[in-house]
Amino acid sequence: MGRLGFSEILLIVGLAVLLFGGTRIADVGRGLGEGIKNFKKGMREGDEPEPPPPGAPKRTEIAAQLEPAERKPAAATTPSEAEKHV
């Protein structure tokens, strides 16, 4: 066994056309193309973040409501602070 050559592929395609007919093969190809297109569209829609509901406070408004002690920078622990706790 090995690779399929051009003549073998042509024979398989010819048998498929004889068994199923040209219109049915065209319908299958069209359906397959639409399925791939819908799949790609669904993947793109899944990447978009959902918009917040109307009337929801913005992130800046929430941050302004926090007390200064609650607002910590992202890198709050430095090596010197970590050594103090050990």
C-alpha cells in the first residue's frame, strides 16, 4: 500500500458520481461549505466580550467607591515585604 495516485483518485471520484449523482454531491459540498462558514462565524462571536447591562456602573466608578486601603496595586508584595512576613 502506498499513496493514492491520480488515476486512483479519479476512479474513486467517478464511482462516487455514478453512485450518488452530480446533484447530490453538489448538495453535500454546499452543505459542508455552509457548515464550515457557520462554525467560523460562531468562533468569532465567542471571542467578543459581552457588553455590560445598561445602567451598570463603570469600572472607574467602582474603583472610586473603594476606600484607599482596599485599593492595592497589582504588585503589592515586594521581596522586602515578603521577607517581613517570614
